[in-house]
Amino acid sequence: MTPLAKSFLTSPRIFSACLRLHSSLSSEMIENMDKKATWDRFYAENSRKTFKNFEWFFGFETVQNFIMPVLQTMASPDARLQVLDMGCGTSALGPSVYQRCPVPVRVTCGDISPVAVRLMQEHVRAKAVQPGNCSSQLDFVELDCTQLHKHFGPTSVDLIVDKGTTDALLKSEEGKRSAGLVLKQCLKVLRHSGSLLQFSDEDPDARLVWLETKARSARVAVQEVGECRGVCYYCYQVTPPSHNCATLTDM
């Protein structure tokens, strides 16, 4: 297991502290985290000052030892691995995978908010981010996670990273149905050898039941990420049925 060590974390359980920095959103955020308008306002307000990546839960450094080994086991000399950072916001996670991964990857950072997508495009362009492999590619796209099939073909994605996106949906009453749709869409576009990694603060007693109910025949594994401020974080790995991909518990 990988401890969180010195990483700074922000949890939905302590959203109120985070949202003091965004007072205009505090009354609606938790109830409307499934709404595009909520995130447009959030990122627009966030961009009024000097740009800074906003990380839900934690950044790439905390979870790189969960993500990178999975990519290494999938590496193929014949093609780039297709990676989706789903609900990326203005996180540096997707660009960090692009920068750090030694094997060829095409990283798609997708978010429902065009404001977040524009901010990240401008930021990466200004920083001249360089890839870890000369054949790698980094894209930012406006994307509805309940309709992944409109952007990706069936069984075309190797790895989907979900850092708080499903959590945000599950915390909204209207978003609960959308969370189930997102999971189904992930399983539809994942290759048979692919994986979905969900990073969450939800206890396995609840999340495993939900995943196993919604994903049915898919394989589900969980590993503890670490604890901060009394909140424990987990990595849930969901893999399509009928394949031999290594799971977190195998590593």
C-alpha cells in the first residue's frame, strides 16, 4: 500500500473548507455536482487569479504508484495506450501521466466543463509540457462521461482514471443514476485487457457493493491509498470480464 505521506488532500467530506475559497458556489455545489453549469461557474471563478491546478482529493504524486504499474503491464510496442482522465477539471494528473510515462500513450483529459478544458489547453501550451515518450499525445476535450461512446469506440480504451468524478455524482441526488451510466459507459469503451481506476474516500463496505451490483460480471478489486485528516482513501479497480489483466492485488 502507498501512504499519502506529505500530499495535501481535499475530500468531499470536508468540502465546506474547500468551498470557502469559492463562496458563490458553496450553497449549490454539493447538491448540484452533476450539473455542467456548476462546474463552469466553479472553474470560471477559480481562473480569476493566476492559474493553479485544482486537485480533488490529491495529485498525481500520491497515486502514480497505482497508475504507472498498470500502464507498464499493458505496454505494447505496436501501439499507443489509450488513457482517459475522466472528469479531469484542471487537475495535473493527465498531463503528468503524459510527462512521466515511458511507454507511448495517448492521454485524453475529458471534462463536461468547456471552461476547465480551455484553461488546461492554455496552461499546457504556455508550459510547453514535454512527453515521457516521443510518440505520446495529450488532448483536452469537452466530454460528457455518461456518453463516452460518442468519443470512443467500443473496446478502444486501455485505462480510465476517475479521481472523484463518480464520488461527485453519487453525492448529488440526481447524479446517482448518472454514476451508474458512467460505469456502464466505461465498461463499454474499455478493452478486454483494460482497467478503470476509481479513487474515492467511500468505504469499501459501500463502494464495493455498488460496483459489484452495477458492474455485474466485471472483476472488482480494492486497495487502500492512505489516510489524511482522519479520512481514508481507496483505489477501486474495475476490469471487464474474461481477460487476464493484472489487478492491484497482483502487484
